[in-house]
Amino acid sequence: VSITFFVDPGKRVYVRRINFTGNTKTKDEVLRREMRQQEGAWISTSQVERGKLRLQRTGYFRDVNVETPLVPGVSDQVDVNYAVEEAPGGQFGIGLGFSQNSGLILTTSLSQDNFLGSGKRISFSFNNSDVNSRYSLGYFNPYYTIDGVSRGFNAFYRETNAFDANLSDYDSKNVGGDIAFGLPISENNSIDTAFQYQKTDIKLGTLASTQVTNFVNTNGSEYDIFSWNVGFRYDTRNNAILPDKGTYHRIGSEVVLPGSDVEYYKLIYETKWFTDIYEDYILTLGADFGYGDAYGDTSELPFFENFYAGGPRSIRGYKENTIGPRDNTRRAIGGSTKIIGNAELILPVPFLEDFKQARISGFFDAGNVYGPDEDIEFDDIRYSTGISAIWVSPFGAISASYAVPLAEKSTDQTQHFQFTFGTTF
């Protein structure tokens, strides 16, 4: 047989105007620069949806909706109407928080993520807890150039009591700053780079370990560190705060430049994957790998740059920073290699299906940290499983989890229930 196809082409539909409503504070140009659909061009449903996704990912809006009504009186023109609900762009807060590791936290912050509706971010924060005190000042312009090259500046001052962070007995003081740039290379890919200077002072306590003491005796207790950071990012997530679709990958490196008082480098890889498996049930898979080493005249990765594991942000069910190698005083000292993976099943919140600022999930965490002279043995991997909840409240993120550690060792410090309240740094 022969088959003949008859094609009756319809009219191409053009976009007359792109309109925005609900942006009472945000300038029109901040929204238009995220558009991929152009006025006067043929309509592309994928480009219209891409514009919606890009608006959601700015973090400036709680909700974004789009409609494409026909222009009255014509059959080949439509308007693209975006309706946005703005999120609070500026916050000033003086409050208290609490975490089981840091104790009582006093936080003062002044931030404007969408300064005067321009899309620029300005922030100042002061954080004080049993573990650290931190002052930071930041500025970020996501469109330093019209092509989307970003630029930011940061300055910080930080004091840390390592003993209260479950580490060896020493205090550290850091002061410094950086300048950072981001370069988009495609719709979902970007390169970021930053140049940073920091001065680090170490003060040993009376119970400082042999490992820490030997490093200070060899390299001194004050360090001027100049570093260059480079990263590659792939990001298709659909939201800046609590995404439920998309993939995130980041490969990053930090290289301390020759001539600094200590010389080392660190490599990291982070990934997150979100997909819906049944109605409102979302599966999330993630991994976090890190490796560091010294070069030049420095014989080992500085102890204050080690990787750590354990706690509500890595492997839940274990006390923060306590998984991995220990020093001669039996305190955690961290390691040069980090391997962490997790899986979560995000569940619909009962009676609050449309509330997007909270979620509950069941999780499975696994990982460990290894020293420079240790082989990676998977028999040493720590595991935990449990349930967690998070609420992004107007006062900061509140998170809680209950975990059951699996395959823990006799030296492990477990902690079934963990929670944080308020903003921590």
C-alpha cells in the first residue's frame, strides 16, 4: 500500500506583549531579563515556561503563574501574562536561636535580597553562639553585565571555639574578604570563580592534641592565606528554596596560591536529584564528596581545613563533626577525604498540600571522613535512617529530625533527636 499525508498548516501565533502583575516592588527590568520568550516573535511554549522557571529560581517571588490569552479581534496574536506574588525582600531581625551543637544563638541580621527592587542583594549579619562569633558583610549583583555575569563582594570576621564544636582544644580567629564572579555558559550551566584573602590565627588550649600542636610548632600559629576558587555548576531545579524537581551538580576547587604561609588545595563535588515518583511523593538523592592535600613546603592539609561529618546537615543521628578520625585525646579531628550520600522521600504535609514553606521526609544517610593515611574502607561507613521536617518561617529555618544510627562503632557519639531554630552560619 501507499500512504499519503495531507498537511494543512495553521497560522503561526505571535506574542504581542509580555505583561507582569504583582511586582509592586521589583522593577520591570528585573523580570524581563529572565525572559526567554521575546515580544514580536513566534510563541514557544517551552520558552514561556522557561521564563516562569527562571522567575521562580530568583527567590524574589513566593509564587509565579503565567497565562497566554488571545488578543481580542485577531487569531494569530497572544499576550503572555505573568502574575507574581512577591516574597519579603528585606529583613531586619534580632532574635534567638538554638541548636544542640552551638547552644543558644544570638542573631542580628539586616538583609535585602532584592534591594530597592533592583535584584541586588545586600546583607549584614552578626551571629554569636557557644561555638563561634561571626560578622559578615556582603553585596551581590546577579547581572553585573547585561549578559548575566554576576559579581559579589564579601568581608567577614569569625572566632571559633573548636572544643565546643566537638573538636580538639584550640581557638581560631579568621578575618578576610573575597571578590566573586559568575559566568553563565548556557541556560543551566555556569562557572563561578572567587579570589579570597584571609588571615587565620590559632591559639592552642591546654588540652590541645599532639597532632594540632605538632602542626603549629612546624608551621606557626598565624597564616596569611591567598586562595583562588573555581567551580562549575549545572542546575535545573525549579525553586531556589525548597525544590521538588530538577538536578543540581557542582564541581569546585580551592587552591591556596604559592607564597601563602600554608599551601594546600581542596576539591569538592556536590549533587542533588529531585523527581516525583507518585503524585506528591518526591524522591531526592544526594552526594557530597571532598578531598584535600598540601603541596610545596606544607607537609599536610591544615587541621583547620579538614572535612567533617555528622550532624543535622550531613549524617543525622550522630553528633555534629564527630564522625571520622580522632586525635590522641579521642576528640574528632576531621580528615582529608569526605564521602557522604543520602536519600530522602519527601511526603505530602497532611492538610497543608498547598503550603510550600514546609516539608516532611523520610531519609537514609551514609558516609564517613578519612585521614590522609587511611584507606577508604566501606566497612567503616556510618548509616542512619529516620524522619525529618523543615519549616522556612519568617524568623529563619526551623528543622528537626529523629534518626536511628546503624552500624555505629563504640567510639561514636550518637544523638537521635536533632533540631535547629533560627539562622546559623
